[in-house]
Amino acid sequence: MKISVVSGILGDYSLDESLAYLSALGVDEFELGVGGYPGKAHADALVLSKDRAAREQLLETFKKHNMGISALAVHGNCVHPDKKTAAAFEADFEAACVLAGQIGVDRIVTFSGCPGSDPDAKAPGWITCAWPPDYPKALEWQWNEVLIPYWKKAVRFAADHGVKRIALEMHPGFCVYNPATCLRLREAVGPLIGANIDPSHLFWQGMDILEVIRELGEKGAIYYFHAKDTQIMESAVRKNGVLDTKSFTDAAHRSWIFRTLGYGHDLGLWKQIVSMLKIMGYDDSISIEHEDGLMSPKEGLEKAIRLVKECIITEGNTNMWWA
């Protein structure tokens, strides 16, 4: 396993500065944001995919610091009901696929996206209940008329440009937000689609992360892992449940907040999570994402790196003499 870091944490620093800092901390890889929600602070796929010299300079910077690229991140909503918005996300996604083939990175990380509720909608509609009957009807329209047709086209484009894995972050607000929805889309469009498991979004939905890993691992569908934690604020949950639209800046009143590793769930659970990943065949990047509003990016990141170093398994055992 290797330690990676999501690039958005260091958006105020140049690529060279970011890689120098992370390398000194013992990090192996960088998850490179190239468009969409992750932004373009360190790399822009639309530019790099058309500029060979810039690509060579990018790769030379990584080589200089003995760092790898764990994935190209281009999270977005390519099925947004606003056509202009969708087109901008799709342009970034397609450029990321082209760039991936050009620089030898075979993994893209993104969101499934979420359409509107009907052809005339202006905003995405995330549907999470089965009644009144308007909702399941709208949900099937989203999947059958928009989401599945889009991703059938998108996986063909990605494969044509050398992408072998599209890791969809299971994220509330988008059609793929849990193992069942991820596997539904994978079944519909093919095995290029898999999961990016980010426990922070699953903890507050009430999932057992070890069971999530087993469910997806048995299907060969774990393509990436984001190391991010969530703290459940039990008092607020008991009063109002886990669905919460209050600002993330209002930590005192939210039902849950994102935390750096170890501040939501203890070291023991994180060791079990990493071990279960290995049991289910995932021996790959552990990419740290920091969105803890209670501490600075560097403090939170450095605490997370120390925890991941304690948890990851870097050497397999082929000498099981007791077995």
C-alpha cells in the first residue's frame, strides 16, 4: 500500500512546493486535481492534454521529488440538468481521460453525477425516499434516461484513451452514494466503473465500513480509497437525525462533521479498515483527504499521515509457516 494525498488540501501552494512538502513527510503519491470540483491549482487537463512540453514538465516535477500520481481527480456532475454546467464538467472529464492516457495514469476519480427530476428541471434532484410515488418514478427516469446512457458513452471514451478504472466516489447528493447504487451502475455500463470508498460519507449514513469493503471487494469493485473521517454529534442526531443542511461552519449544531483521521473513529477501527481492504484484494493507494474545520490543513494533514503510517501494510507475508 502507498500513502497519497488529495491535492486540494495544498491548493495555496505550487505543485513543486506541495510535492517537496509531502515527500519530506514520507508520502508516496499525489492525487492530482485536474478539473471539476477539485479545481486546477496544480494542473489543468484542458491545457495539459494539448501541451506536450507542459506534460513533460509536470512529470519531471513528480520525478524530481520521487512522487507518483495515484489518480487524476475530476469530480463533477456531467449529467447536471443545466446544459452549460454539464458541458463544462464533461469537458474537464474528457480532457482528464485524454491526459491520463498521455501520462500513463490509468485511474480517474469522479462522481456519478445527479440529473434533475425531469426534462424541465433546473437543478439536480437527489432522491432518497420511496413515497410519494412521484419520487420512485423520477428516480427511474434519472437512471434509465440520463445516468446510464451518459455513462455508457463515458466509459467508451475513457477506455479509448487508456483509462482502466473510473473510481466513483460514493457521495450523497449524487446518484451513486452507497454500494448498491455503485454496483447498479457498474452492472449497467460495465467493469470500468468501480468504487472510491470514502468512509466519511458512509459513516454518517449509518454504514459499517468493514461490510462496505467486503460487499464491494467480493465484486472486484474497489478501485480507490479516500482516508477521511467523520464525527457523529450524537446529541444532535438524537434530536434531528443525520440529514443535515446546516453549514459546515456551524459545527456546534450539526449532526455530523468531517474530521481528520482518528478524531471521529479511533486508530483500532482504521487498522481494521486497512486490513479489510487488504483481505479483499485492495493493496493500493490510501489517499488522505482533509476537510476538518477545527484545525488547519497542515495540522490535520500531518496528523492523518502519522495515523495512516501506523495503519498501512507495506509488506505481504508469503511465509505463513503456521498455516
